[in-house]
Amino acid sequence: MDAVNLFDHKGRFFEVLQETPRAQTAVMTIAPRQDAGPEETHDGDQIIYIIEGEALVRMKDQERRAPAGTLILIPTGTPHHVRNVGWVPLFFLTIYAPPAY
């Protein structure tokens, strides 16, 4: 079993934690009032789970605030962007299916 403690990786901007041929897990930490980089799309589904902080997630032309505890499914090919709108680091888990990185 490949078990990982997510909090051991808190503070790193982006880190892939696990991977199989069909899925990949990663964590991301975004500094206060910063973003994850340019808008992007993936050739598979992406699931984001906000662990700490508050994000503003844009998918296509819709935006939603996402506090800790929020789960977001980003369908294949959907343009999206994540920004930390809070004053503390944003820490989240992301799952890609299939692997994206």
C-alpha cells in the first residue's frame, strides 16, 4: 500500500505524491494572494479538495469561492484557474485521471 501523509508535503508549491497508469495524486500550496500560474486544461478529469485556506476557482467563465472542505470536479478539457484569495497559504489535494504530470 502506498500511503502518504499529505501534511508532510505542505508548503511545497507542487508535488506529485502517487501515480498509477490510470491516476495521479499531488498536493499544491499557494502563498496568500497568489495564484497557481496561468489558466490550463488537461486531457483528463481533475479533482481538487481544499484542505486549508480559501481558493477562487475559475472554470470556463464561472468563478466560485472554495473554502476548506470544498471538493471540485474539473471535467476533461475544461479551462480552469486557481487563486488563493485568503491571507493564509492555500493547501489542496488534486487527483488527475489519467496522470497529467
